[in-house]
Amino acid sequence: MAEPRWENADLVTVFVSLNPAEAALVKSALEGSGVEVSLVDDNVSRVESPLSIVIGGVKVVVPKDQE
């Protein structure tokens, strides 16, 4: 699936996890419901796991109008 195009969209964090797989599962469930969704900081969390705590984990974000 292509990444959403949100150049100037207001985004809202709807889920946060220190586990990238858990965040990906939530993303998949939301996409299955027709919600545009993206993950923030997921690559950092996979590569540098201890840094995930510092950056606040993986965030699942959606456009404000789909909150």
C-alpha cells in the first residue's frame, strides 16, 4: 500500500508502543478499517532498540479529520 500524502495535514497520535511489531499490527488494523495511517520513528526503534525509549517509542498517527 502506498504511503499517504499528508504534506500539510494535521496529524494526531492515536497509539504509542515500544514494540515496532505491535505498532505495525495497530497500523494494519486501522488500514483495514479504511483509515489513512502512518508510523513515526519505527525505523529508529527497529535499528536502535534502547533509543526507542528515549524517543518515546513508535507512534501511530492519523490525519486529524480521521481521528
